[in-house]
Amino acid sequence: MVLNNKKGFTLIELLVVIVIIAVLSAIGYQKYTGAVRDAKKTEPQVFLRDIYMKQLEYYQEFDKYVAGSGTAFLDSIGVTYSTVQYLSLSSVSSAVTGDNFTVTVTEAVDITGNGNTSDQWTINQAGVYTGP
């Protein structure tokens, strides 16, 4: 009499499980990298929106917009650059003409994935945003 005590898994069963795990992890990785890419693309917009709101607050209090560039400009309106995670700025500037302003942010590294390391985003006193 032959006893058929089968313990454990066959090689085929183990390979099927490994393939399923590999496929699921590949899908998950694509979703994760897509979310990171989207966050990198929206960060300049959020950063400019913060500057825009601070400019409006400054205008309400002092009846003028702030002109300037660099960290001195950001400090003068109370915007902290330390909250920016992906955006590496090469410049930030604000041009004021009468009751109008335009803030321009230029990136130092390629965060949009288009191969360009000098993309610019702008926002004006009307809240109109432009960028790549």
C-alpha cells in the first residue's frame, strides 16, 4: 500500500504565486510613480497660489503690491520656501506696475519631465496662472 502524503507546494504553484505578486507590484509601482509625477507638476501651481494670496493680503493692508526677487521677496510677504518639496527654484520674482503684479517662478531642475530645466510659471493679480 502506497501512502500519498503530499506536503508543501509544487514548483509550478510557487511560480504562479511569484508571477502574480510581480504583476501586482508592477501595477502598484506605476500608480505610485504617476502620483509622484502629478505632485511634482502641481507643486509650482500651489506655490504660486500661496504667493498670490500673500500678495493680496499685503495689498489689503498696505495698498500696494510687493516687488522683488529671491528669498528677500518671499520673506517680505511671509512665504516660506521650506514647504516646497519637489520644486528647486533658480529664481522667483515679482514685477509690479501700478495696481498689477506678475510673479514668475523658474525651475532649476526638470520636474515636469519635458527635458527642460528652465520652465517658468507665472501668476498675476487676477489669479491667472500660466505654465508648461
